[in-house]
Amino acid sequence: MTALSEAPEAELRHPDADGARALRERRGSALQRLGFRNRLRSTAKASPDRTRSSHSRASGSAFAFRSPRDGQREAEVTSQPLPQGAVMAAQEDVAALQDEIARREEELASLKRRLAAALAPDPEPEPEPERPVPVWPLPPRAALSREEILRYSRQLLLPELGVRGQLRLASASVLVVGCGGLGCPLAQYLAAAGVGRLGLVDHDVVETSNLARQVLHGEAQAGRSKARSAAAALRRLNSAVECVAYARALSGAWALDLVRAYDVVADCSDNAPTRYLVNDACVLAGRPLVSASALRFEGQMAVYHHDGGPCYRCVFPRPPPAETVTNCADGGVLGPVPGVLGCVQALEVLKIAAGLGASYSGSMLLFDGLGGHFRRIRLRRRRPDCAVCGKQPTVTCLQDYEAFCGSSATDKCRALKLLGPEERVSVADYKRVLDSGAPHVLLDVRPPAEVDICRLQHSLHIPLSQLERRDADSLALLGAALRKAKQDLQEGAALPVYVICKLGNDSQKAVKVLQSLRAVPELDSLSVRDIVGGLMAWAARIDGTFPQY
């Protein structure tokens, strides 16, 4: 049996160690020779009154220095003649080092230019024209340049894509509606892959609360148009991609013309009116639509109106009631969730643009980020009675989608109007009640996670969800608080109850629930009102130190 012994440390080398050691030895010997010559020159420069001996021989075999004052030899340096091969090797090493320095200096100059461009103040944005300036179709490409072959070499190696697919990407144009949590990763990968033109539609501006998930924007872009911020970031990523920013809300007046100017449309919006508008425009213009949405830890993605598949209206003929719709500002979202969905969107867009087909035409991807699950479900077939893509469509032009959906085309938190003016008070009115010391109860109906962020210390916390399901413990807690507050109230006076939430929407729902409760006798003689604008209005108008989220 052969004994196994541990190899000496000197024998263990990285596969590239020999070559690296040889290079270091060559450079070391060259630097030693150069150092010798530099020391010799410095000695001569240090004594300008000294003259070189006339008998110094060629190749530097002996040098002597004599003082003109005393005529005595002060120093003598002797070196052996260098072999011809060593001289040539040293010259080659010097040339290689000079080339390396030149290359590094060129890289440094490029980095300085990029830094200057990143730090340069943004020019004043030009006013948006009433209608977007039309763009012309990109010409077909016949060949890739040397730089493109190097840049896209890893995806060119894919036999499914190859040079032909890359040329199609270079001639393709994609319209991205929404430059937020979905649109940022989507556009980033499309630009990196070499899509010829990207249209970026977003009317909003960058806010600090966007930065946790909208990865194209940075702190320096706060207050800047999202569309222009995204376009600038994408140009820095790939200057060969044409980025067209549309810093405005998509409108039915010009959406159809805009969609017709692009080959593929990606819907990254966060509201129902825009989703129906984009879908109808894609059907009327004959363009495929790649749509996704994300909320909390979940998301979904599908391809509509492509290869005989259904459109968005086929799957969702009617919009949901406005009061049941939750967006990221209401329900929250973890950044990687829209990041995952945006990347899958980008993959589907690239496959369509490159002629590879779509994987999710007629099916939908469901993603559960908390559980770590992907699931694919089959969608219903294209509906013959669909209002826009059916056999006898009733939607032949774009319409008023805000009226159709009963909500505004924005991803901002909507303002519900469930109560009359007499059932609501402003934050200023409530501040006067608080300052007067009058007995009352302030009921905070936000979810526990929001209460952990911030709260008014004198408030009673009962989540809206517990009120809606008539939770016994919560009703008992409310009854006890009401009885305690009534002890300081004059006999016969009604105890006011003020309900507050983040923005004044859930508080209106809570007032409706309290008005219908019969299980709490103390509520019979109460005045229940909602505080308009909620805690965010309190932070904006009353207490500037109160956190906003």
C-alpha cells in the first residue's frame, strides 16, 4: 500500500504560479538594472563640479570621478558588461511596462470622464410637447461590430439566440410603461442585452421611499423625473441603446400612436386604469404585451395578445371595485419581489424581440416570495365576446379609463370618499380638541406593522381587520376605553370618538363599521368621526417631527 504524505508547502502552487513567478523575476531583474543606472545618474547630478573621467570605457565597465580642485579620485563604480540577451530582455520588459502604464492611464482617463458625467448637474428639462415627438423605426442590422461581438459574446454563444437573434434585438424597440420597482430591473436588463431602443413612460418623480426597490434611481436623483433618471442611468450602462424618456402620464389621446411606434410593450404600472389603457392600445395596434404586478411578497406575470393568446380583458373583463384595490403604498412590498418579476418580464420581452417566442402566452406565472414558490397556471382562452379582441369588439378606440375603473390612473394612495363632511374633521380641528384637554377617544385602526413604525401615544390601537370581523377581545377593549373616558365627561354630553389611520381611507371604513356595531352599548350615544388625511396629514401640517412613510 502506498503511504500518503502531506506535500511540502513549497510544492503546493496555484496553476498560474510558475508563469507569475517567472514574470516577477524578469521584471525584478529589469528594475534592478534600471535602478543601477538611475543611481549612477543621480550621483553625477549631485556634484556638478565633478567631471567624468576621460578614460571611462564603453558599455560602462568603469567610471571614475575626479575633483578639479585636488585632482584626486573620489569615487569609482565598476560594473560588468551586460550580455546581449539580457539587454534585449530588459528592453522588452521596459516596453511592456510602458504599454501597461499607457493602458492604465487610458482606463483612468475614461473613469474620470464617467465620474465627471455622473457628478455634472442635470440640465434643465425641456417642457414636454403636447404630444410626444414621433420616433422612426430602427433600420435592420446586417452585421455586428467588433465591439458588439465582445460585449454580447456570452449570449451570442447561445445557439437559440446567436448572431441572428442579437441583430434582431439591435433593431427592436420596447416601450416600458412605468419606471418603478418593475420597470427599473426590466429596462436595465433590456439595455444590457442590447435592445436597440427603449421608450420610458412615467409621469412621477423620484422619492426617497422609491430607492429600496427602484434600482435605477439614486439619492442624487430625488425630485427628478423617473423617466429621465432611468434614461440617464441606462445610457451610462450602454451608450449604444437609444433611450427615449416620456415624462408624462400615459393618455388615451396619444397612447395608441406611441404603442404603434414600438415592437413590444411592457406594462410595469401599478393601477387599473393604466393596465386597461395599455392593453386596449396593444390590441388595437397589434402589439404583444408583457405585463406584471407585485405587492407585499407576491407577484404575477403574463404575456397578453401574442401568438393567438388572450388579452388582458379576456382574463379580467371588469375592473375590481376601487375600494378593494391595494397598491404598494398601501400594502407595502419587499424590493426583490418586483425585482424578480421585472427580470422575468425582461426575459419574456427578449425572447419575443429575438424571435424565440414567449413562454407565458396563455398562462400566468405566480410568485410567492415569502414561501419561495413559483407556480404556473393556464389562463382561459381568448374570449370570442371580448370587448376589444373578440369577434365583434365594442372597444374600437381608446376611452376614459379612469371612469371605466372608478379610480385615478396613479400609483399614489387613492383618497376614498365614504363619509359626508359632517362625519369628518381636519387635523387642525383635532389638534384644537387635543390642546383643549376635552375628553375623547382617539382610535388608531392601522395594522400592527404600521403602528410599530410610529403612533400618537394617547391613541387606542385596534386594527380595522379586527373591527370588521367583530373580534370579541377588541370590542371589549374598545368598550373599556369608552367607559373610562366617560368618567371625565359631563352628564348628558356625548363622548367624541376620532378614528385615524395612515391616509384617511381605512379610518372612513372603520367609522362605517362602528356606526353599525350593536355589540358595544357604549357606542349608542357617541359621535364617531374620521380625521381627514390621517397621520401623514398630521406629520405634514401639525408635527414636522412625526415620521412619514
